[in-house]
Amino acid sequence: MIAGIKDIESEISDVLNEFGIKDNVEIRYSNIENTDIQCNNLVRYSNNPDINDIKDKLGKSLLVHPFIESVEIAQNGFINLNFSNEYLKIFAKNHNSRIISSKKEAILFDYGGPNIGKDLHVGHIRTLNIGRSLYNIFKIAGHDVVSDIHLGDWGMPIGLILAYIEKESIDINSLTYLDLEIIYPKASELSAGNKDFYKEAQEISKKLNSKNEEFLSKWKIIYNLAIPNIKNLLQNLNYEFDLWRGESDVVEEVKRVVADAKEKNLVVEDDGALISTEKVDPPILITKSDGSYLYLTTDLGTVVHREKSQIYDKYIYVVDSRQKNHFEQVFKTVKHFNLSSSSFVHVGFGTVNGPDKKPFKTRDGNVYKLSKLHEDIKEKLKKYNENEEVLNILTNTVLTFSDLLPNRNQNYEFDLEKFTDINGKTGVYIQYAQVRARKLLESNTEIINADVDNEYNPDERKLLVLLSKFDYFYNQSLDNYQPHHLAEYLYSLCQTFNSFYANNKIFSDDVPDNLKLKRIEIVDNFYTLTGLIFNCLGIELVDSM
RNA sequence: GCGUCCGUAGCUCAACUGGAUAGAGCACCUGACUUCGGAUCAGGGGGUUGGGGGUUCGAGUCCCUCCGGACGUGCCA
């Protein structure tokens, strides 16, 4: 909230105190028309015998505050306040200083999580978009943020791939990336109905854990084949990571976590497997009955590995909600095994569905690759713009904005036609508004010198009021790990701007200089804040379109 | 069975975590200075927030109960 609002809160609090009322007074932005901010505390005292005196006193004392131009206390007790234009003008800008966190933390973001051998697909866009957005939002708040893609480059999937290569006598040296993406599904399918093959894969996986040189070198070949491809695609889609660590980096830590837990009697044997001594239902499985490790074990090792180089205050895992139980187990076990004293957060999200309400697949029922989705969006947008660079940013905008708009808690329906439409609540619309503002600022070539007053017409004032509310939406996104608040806000900003724009000419001969300047300042505020929000969401700006 | 998330306009989604008359987009209908920046703008219809009960000055939001859906539930990741 705007600094200074606190003063108003305590003024109200003081008045209430005089009448013997102790209450935690809170001022909030209003969504009532023609009201900027409001206070609801008085409502529950509408039966107080002194209510009229309280209202009187409040009405007078609030009006002398320099921020406040008008005070209206409704019959039912809502206190409605409006900013003076002089201050509104200030509140509509300088947002950065308002959102810097007073307590700076080191935060690690774990998201992305692509697997070697499996292409990135539609199911990955939410972790990528939400992860990147939260990373940016926390960074802007002043935190020390680090992103780690957390590659799935170890364990059974790799065992399966290598077992398949063995079985089919494939020459690993002439393998291409395209072969790799065919091999994994086949191997996975084979393992489902073929126990011997599954066992073989398991053996290879175990050999890798004990650093068997032959398989380690084969693993390396596959790793080197897959990683450049993943990097290339993600770079195209404008996703960057500070760390490219994976499960293969934490093998030693996993072993040590298990050995330590054994030594400290934090695990017991059960059906040949090790489970945590923590009494929870279902029990937490630490190793399989053959002694090999699990997803959970690897995640424990990862925590230890991370803390070897830096201890973070907070770890944020952006992984789909189906894994909620898994992360609860991980976080509990981290504390139980005393592996870290930091805080751990799982940011879950629902699935991306197709028109059939089921996880989005291609028309023929196959996995919808992320690269294909990118191409398909691009194809739809081609008819509006042919510049390759603009087209690429617009494509990424659609891929990001559409995905961040719905609340992450729920599943949502990915509608290619709708999301690439030039009309509606789309990535294209927000880019267009931004470009318009930019063009206006660029047209402002001659420096106008004029005295600008603080009078605003309804369009101008509406935009300024909305601009002033940024910190509310920003904090909603930050506190709840939900970028959609900012995405929704961005859309309404653009809509309000477009309305302002249509009805308020600037570079027209009949517009006097002081009005030109006043409006240009508003446009400048809009453009600056929009840029900041684009940044929060991980969307690049196009120069023109 | 147990657990988690969810059910809001014809469709897709919001709603300041308990605040005032539940908002947007799409679709549908009606308009806009000869387009300039129009990939835009203004307006209209459309709702018993799955049903019922409760708490409260005040409920889409909290509690109970039923109905309906998605997901998870010890050796995949």
C-alpha cells in the first residue's frame, strides 16, 4: 500500500479509540465506482450509540489529510475516500519503491523439470510460465533468486533407454536426438508388459549409481544428445535458468542421506524396503525393497546438494498439484532427517486440458509437444504479422499470457483459436496496447513546455486510479504465488488505456500544450508500469506490430 | 474407503482470502468522428454462484450435509 495510508489508518484508529473502540483498522483499495480507497471497520459498529458522533468526527479529521480530497461515510458505515488529484498523480508512478521487500531472502526456484528422452510437451508450460513469473516477481521485490531446472536425467527412465539400446543392439555412437525421442516411449511401453526387460533396466540403473564406467559413458552420450536440444527449445521460448542441475548431480548425496538415516535409526525396514520412522499415513518410503532409490530419495539428496554451495532461506517447487502428497512427504522428511532448516513451499497447479476436458493431446491422441504447440500458435498469428522476430515474441506472449491468466489451482482449457484471436483477453491485445503507448511516446519529439494542472477528466482519472493500485495486485501474486492477479490486472490496465486512448486525442491541433503534456505523462506512467508487469510475467515487449 | 482440489452467465475464466448492486472475454444484438494510433472504442440482453441448512450487521468466499467432477492414495518420475 502507499506509504502514508498508514497515517490515515491510525487517524481512524485514534478516533475510534476516543469512543472506546479498539479495532485493527484497515484501508483497502475500493472497487466501488468513484471511490479510490475505503475503510470497512465502522460497519460493525452501526448500532453503537455514538455512531453519529464518530462519523462526524471522522469526516472532519480525515478531510484535513493532504492525500484525501473527499470523505463520504455511507449510511451503513462504509468510509469512502478519494485521493486528491495532486497525490493521485504521484501514486500512479514510482511503483518500484513501493514493492521492495524489507526482508531480503535467498530463494531457490525449482521448476521446468524436463526429462531426458521425453520431449517437453504441453504439460510443461505451467511449471515453466509460473516458475519464471514467480522468479521475476520475487526478483523485483529485491530477493536473491536462483532458478534450477532440475533435470530428470537419472534413474529408471535412463535405465529403460539404455536397456532398450542394449536389447535392440542399437549403435549408440550413431544415435541422433530423433532416435532418442522414439526410444523412450518404446522402452517404457515394453517395460510395462515385460518383466525381464524391466529388471534389466533396473540393473542398469543400479550400475549407474555405482558408477559403472561402461554405462556411465553411454549415459553421457545420451545426456549430450538431449541437453542441447532442450536448451535450444527453451531459449527459443525465452526461458532461462541459472542452474542446469539434475538428478545425476546428486547421486552421492542420495547415498549419504540414506546411510545417515540408517545410522541415526530414522528409517526401519518394512517388506525389505526402508520407510521413515515418522508415523504418517501413508508411510514414507525411502528405498525400494531391492535397495534402489526413489523420486523422493533423489529430492532429499537434491536439498543436501544445494545446501553444499548455498543455504537458501526458502525453496519453491513449481510442480503440478498431483504431486502434493509427494512434496508433503519430502518436506516432512527433510525436517525429520534434519537436512535443512529452511522453509519449503510447493506451488502446485492443475492440468492443461483440451476441448474434451482431459489433458491436452494432439488430435490423434498423442503427446502434444511444446515445440509443436509453439509452431501451431505461430501459424495462427502469421496472417497478422510476418516479421519473424515480432512473430516469435507474439507467439511466446500467447503461450505465456493465456497460461498465466487462469488461477493456477485449477485445470483450464487450452483453446488455440481463442488464445490466438486478435480480439478478446489475449496476449495480442496487451501487446497492441503497449505498442500504441510506445508510439505515442515516440511521437512526442518536440519538448513541450507548459504548466500542467491537476484537473483530470473521467477517462484520465480512471486510468490514474487503476495505475495507483499496482502494489495490491503485485502483492496478491507474491504472497499467494499466483501470477494470474497481475495478468488480470495487466489486461484491465490495457483495456482502460485503450478506452482513454480512443477518447482523448493528444497530437491534434485543437489540443493545447498543457493538455498534451498532461496526457503524455499519463501515457508514460502506463507504459512504464506495463513494462514492469510484462517483466513480472516473463513476456517480452514487441517494438511494433 | 480415506485425502486433496473444484463446481460462478450458453462457453472460457475473475472476484482484494468475510464487504456495498457477483465482474471480464468469447458468442449474440445495436452503435462510433471517412481509419488518424482502428489488431480499437461506446452500449445492450444474459446469474437463486450445484441443492439444502447454519454462523454473521454482511457469505461465491467460513461450518455442516447431500449431489456431481478431477486428481492422489508404499516400492514410476
